[in-house]
Amino acid sequence: MKTYSIAYAFLMLLTIVGCSKSDDPTLPEKEEGETTYTADYILLQKSNGQLSAKMLKANESGLNPSNTENSFESIPFPEITFQKASIFAFYTQLTDCDGQVTIHDFDKDVSTSIDVFGDLLECHLTVNSITLDDNTLYISYMVEKTSKTNKYYVRAIDLTVDENNKTDITLDKKPSQMVVSNGRLFVLTLDWDITNEYELSVIDTKTQNVIHKIELGYHVKQIFEDNLKNIIISYPELHTVLNSSTMAVEYVNYEEGAIPRFSESRMNCFDTLGRLFYIRADDPESLGIPAIYDFTSNLALLYYYENFLTASQLTFEFKIGHTSMISYDDVNNVMLVGYQKSNDDNKGGLLRIQLEPEPKFLDNLDLNGVPYQILYKNQ
């Protein structure tokens, strides 16, 4: 197999200030010339409106499908999901009045389904997001009381008991995304009824009470946790770093023409060094550029396909269309990039790119689905 050196572009950012991870954050540096590519991956892929799991194995001969079996059944593609380490969870609406969350642990290959609203008589409810923290499942939702009145909640479900295990936490604004960090649940909310401004509600996970609120203004795109347990609040033109323990805040502004554009990416993961792997879209028609943002050096590294694939590979051999997924295997120092085929919306492929000691294209695996998420087994 031929390999091609990656040419890459740095985007300097002037500022004020998922991923596979080893249990040891201080990984020893690999000796020059030493290469390790052994890994077991679980790929979630989408095709014809269905989500399925495919087991993959990587070794020095390349990346190939594995014969390992798994019990994850093909399901209609879910809109509301949660993924962390080997855990993948999703919400399914069962009736107008009820729904369930299914939690699949790929390390143990076990699925658990939890009824979440069986005790309610409300039928006009909408679930917005889910998240997990050890043995507690959180569901943010709203209930339409009248055509002009809505009620907003986060439901906490204790997974260690079967009865009397649900607690509703009342919010005054519409909840959307949630992140758990340092014993606190951070809920991004929107004043949907009046101002259309965002706010961050902070809930103590022990008392299950709202203990703090932070006004965020307009145009918040997403919140997520970095590898230091900070909460990143992302806007198009800046981001805020919130210490989840002390609640100290740092504001990071971008110069015009030097915007990393990770605020629009729904596919984010961090490596042990704190680098963010994401899909950058420069405009609505963009196919998506694999990118890395380094919060320490304030640099964005962009991996244009044209710089590490030949024109023939890009257009004819791999038929690369939209970038659908990005992740990083810390153990092997390999970036994985999933994409949709340009000639078939229901097929895709997976590229592996070695990042150290120098960036290098490794291989491509064609798939009968479009990569959605990748998980790392027993790492």
C-alpha cells in the first residue's frame, strides 16, 4: 500500500487565554521507528435510516472487519443519544405519553432498557437530551400544559433501585444539552418564551437542586466537557472556559479570520493532551474538514483531504463525500476519520491517519454504512 505524507495547515488563534484514552495519562513516548497499530474498535454506522454496530480489528496488516460478535441490534436511527467510553445510550419514544432509554455497554456487551415516563399522565412531552453519571440517568424534557404554557424539567433516575427512583428537577427555561462534571449537572437552557437568551443552570447531583445560574446571552451553539473537567461554552465567535469546581470563568476571543469553527461540530472528542478533534465546516456547503484545536497553544490544525490523498483516491477510489465522524486512538496515536461516499448516501468509509512522529495516511476501509461513532474496546 502506498502512503502519502500529509501536508497540513496551521490556523493561528489569538486569544485571551469519545476519544480513546489510556488509564495512564502520562503515556511514555514511543521510540523512533516504533509503531503499534493493534486495536479493537466498535463502529456505529448509519444506513437507510438504521443504526448498527460493526466490530473492527486493527493490526499491522491494516484495518479489517472482526469476527467478534456483539448483541447490539440494528435500530431506527435515534436523534437523542449519549456516548462515553464503551457506553452508548439512546432515547426511544414508545407512545405519546412514554419512552425508554436503552444503555448498551460494549465492553460487557449488555443492553439495559429503562422506562422513563411510565409514572406520568402527561402526553404532551418532548425529550431534549440525555446523559449518564455513574448510576444516575438524566433526561431533560418539557411538558406542554396549554398552547402558550410549557413546563421544563430534568428527570433524575437512580439505576441502582427499581422503585421510587425518579426525581424531577424543575427549571424555569427550556433545557437542551447537559454535561455532568465534578458532582454537578450543567444544563444549557433557553428562554424560549420571552427573550430567546441562553442560561446555564447548575444542579448539585447529591441534593438535586439548582445551586447556580449563569446568563450566557445569545448564539450559544453547544456545551461540552474537556479533559480537565472544564465546561466549554461555545459560540461562533468565541468560547468560554468554565471551571466546574470553582466556577471561575475565562473568555477566549478569536481574531477575525482566525476562527476555529468547532462551535458547529457535533462530533467532538479530546485526547489525553487536551486537544479537541472535530469536524470543521467553513460554510453550509462544506464537506467538513477533519481538524484539531489545541487549547494550550491556541492553534487549529486542519487536515485537508487533498493534502494526504491523491486526486484519484479522493474522487475515484474512495469517493469521499461529507465527513461524518472524527475520533482519536490515544494508544496508537492514530486519528480516525469517517466519511460518506460521494456517490451513495448510505455507504461510507473509514480512514486512519498516523499523527506521530509525523502525519501519514495509513489506510482506508470501505463500509456498507456511514460512520457515526467509534468506540474503543477494553482500552
